[in-house]
Amino acid sequence: MELIDFFNKFGDFFKTHKNGMFLSGSFVIIMLMLWGFISTQLLHLFSFFYLLNKNMKLLNETTIDSTKQTSLLKWYASYTFFVISEYIGNIFLYFSPFYGIFTIVKFIFFMWMINNEHLESFFNLIVKPTYEVNKKYFDYIVDYSEVFVSELTNQFNTSFDSIKDNFFIQLAKYTAEAMKKDD
């Protein structure tokens, strides 16, 4: 009998609070979707930098031959191109009905690209022409990225120093006022 009363109360709760339940359910679903999107992007970012570190270690080895070094560079350039296109696709297609199709296509494409026989053609057909067309912009990014990062770091340090100084000045004023009130 108590179980039936419990289910009746449970049903009454849903009848009286159905709009709130739908709203909170929608919110939970949206938060799960956003968390999936963010965690996917973080996973790709970590794998991207892990592979960058791994490839740089391999390229710094003196025993590696030039064909293996060229193959690694081509693979990493192709993977970089894939990751950038995936980021752009995720940003524009994540909440669209085409995201499932995009996911299937990108993984088929990625599996095709990993194959060493296809890597050379992928590099020559897609990555190299993209680089050649945008060479001016890539060179600009490479040339000025160090200056940009140092300027950004200096700006952050200056802003942080002023915030830090202002915080301690305000803290000292507040402490002095509090001590005057205590006397």
C-alpha cells in the first residue's frame, strides 16, 4: 500500500511540476552535450601535443634516416591539417543534424590517411597545396608568433601587476580602517 502511495505522489509531482522537470531535463541534456564537446576537444588537444612531442623526440634522434624523417614530417603535417579541419567542423556542425555524418566521414578519412600508402597522396593533394596557397600567412604566423606571445605575456604581467598592487593597496586600506574602528 505504501508503495502505491509513493508512486501516486511521484506521479502527482510530475503532473504539477512538469514544466520545471522538462526545463531541468533539457538543461541536463545541454550540459552533457557541452561536456561531451569540451572533453572531445581536450582529448584531441592532448593527443595533438602528445604526438607533437613524440615526433619531435624522434626527429631529434641522430640515428633516424632522412626518409623516415620526411615520412614523420609528412604524417604530422597531415595530422595537423586533419585536427584543424576537425576543430572547424566541430565548431560549425556540433549542434547540427549533420554532426553524425561529419563524425563518420572524418574517422573514415582519418583511417585512410593513417595508411602510409595514402599518406603521400594526401600530403601532395591536400596539405602541400593548402600550405602553398597560404604560405604567406603561415610564414607570417611563424615569424610573428614569438613576438605576439612575448607581447601577450608582457601585457598579462603588466595587467596582473597592476591588479595585484591595487589589491594589496585596497587590502591595506581596509585593514587600517578596521583597526581604527577597533580602537
